[in-house]
Amino acid sequence: MQFAKLKPTATIDYELPRMSLSIGDILGRSARIWRSNWKLFAGLYLFPEFLYVFCWEVLVEAVENLWAPTGSFAVRAAIMITGMLAITGSVFLIRAACYAQWLNMSGREPNLQSALKAAYRFKLIVLFWPTIMIDLLEIACATALVLMSQDVMAQQVRKTEELLGVTGLYLGFLIAWYMPFRMIKIANLVAAYHFLISESTYRKGLADMIVIFIRNPMQIMFSVFLLSLLLGLIEMPVYLFTLVETIVTATTKLSHEQLKWIETLPRALAESSIGMIGSAITANAVLLLDNEWRIRVEAKDVVEKLNKLERVV
């Protein structure tokens, strides 16, 4: 499923580097690939990202009113469970779009239409289950954080000092759980790319991935950390929306419900667009990182073989 119908000949325009790049060059090139193909990436990612954001809004609403004295608890609980299942489905669609992007960029499929048809496979759930579970856990943490910040700001904020303190507490909690989640998700994407694209079998892909990690542990961990940081900067406005909403609710006469009616749709569109940019750039970076590690490992192998030949001669 995609946001816009892709042309039969639609393909991502980019060139795989044949020489070693720095991590900064890789991140910069990932952003440039997105900029030159943004319409195609919008077609791939915008619908599943919007579905993800919409389901999250429904879930937050259901959790907020779960213990309300009026209405049916069973109906609200059913809506909450349905929202969790729909979020799982939307994460699967985002990962399938990512796989289709890799299939096209690696030359496995000639265009994005055929890549999308090949991408919807059950094995993606097995490969991406850490990502899916982390997304669900992140949704739970984010929902709790939103509800906590709204309650604290609505009841306790009376002075500027208190407002700054609660804001700092919110950002501190955000940073504390955001980076670990992102690093694990990106590590999962790196491994999935290696299994799905680089190698013909999972067993060979796992063995090769272990070899690459043993030879370049610091570079791999540093690359994953920097990519997580870049993704965090891209997605930071999403979390600032929530912070601004709670501050406005605490400092104006607007109620939380009134503000929600005003800003839900614009925020959902903005968050979907930001998610599309982050997903596409991350997929680009994972492909380029895998290529970089291969160049380095193969170059090491060539140097070692040449040294052995020199000693023999």
C-alpha cells in the first residue's frame, strides 16, 4: 500500500559509492538521495506513516478515557487493543516499504512497483519483530509520558520556574528512553538489510554480519549511534508538538479537548511527513553503511593477501 500510485518505471535515482566514505559523508549522501527522490519516498512511506500516527492518536484517546465513569469500559478497551494491533500493522507496512526501497536500490527489482509486490512477505515479521516490539513499547512509554506531562502541567504549573522544571523533566525522560530505542531499531534494520539483500541465506548473512562486527566493532557502534542521533534530530519536532500542547493548555484558558480539535489534523500531517523523511533517510543510510563495511572488510582482506604474497615471494 502506498500514498500515491507509482509509475511502472518509477525507480530511485542514486549511485552506490565505490570508495570508502566517512560517516558524515554517508549521512549527507543519505539526505541528498532523499532530496532528489522525495516524491517516490512520499509515495512509499506517507500512507503507512499517517496510519501509524492516526492509530497512535486513537490509542492515546482510548487510554485517556479508559477509566472514565461514563460509557462502556469494554468498548474503550476494545478500541485500545484494536489500536495496538493497527499500530503493529502500520509498522509492518513501513518495514515493507523499507524492504521495497532496498530491493530497488540494490538492483534486485527493476522498479518500485515490482519491489512493493515482492516486499509483502510474512518473513518480514520474523526479521523485524524486534523493531515491531520496540515500536509498541515506545508507544506505551510515549503515551504514559504524554498523559503524565499533561496531568503535571495541568495541576502543578503555576510559576515560570515550575514550568521550566517540568519541561526539563519531560525532555530528560524523552532523551533517556529515546536513544536506546532508536539504536536497537537501527541495529535491527542493519541486520535485516544484510540478511535480505546482501546475502542469499540467513545463515550466511548472520555469519558474515558477525565477522564484520568483530572486525569493526567501534565503527559499527559509532555509526549506529550517529544515525540514531540524526534520526532523533529529524523526529524531535514530533515530541516538541506534545510539549507545546501541554504548555499551552497549562498557561491559557484553552482546555486539552479544545486544543486537540484545533491541532490534531495539522499535527498528524506534520508527524507523517517527518516520519516519512526519517524512514527514507534511515533506509538510505543503512544501505550505504552496509556498502561501506563491505568495502573496508574486503579491502582488509586484499591487503592481507598481498602481504602474504610478498612474504612468500
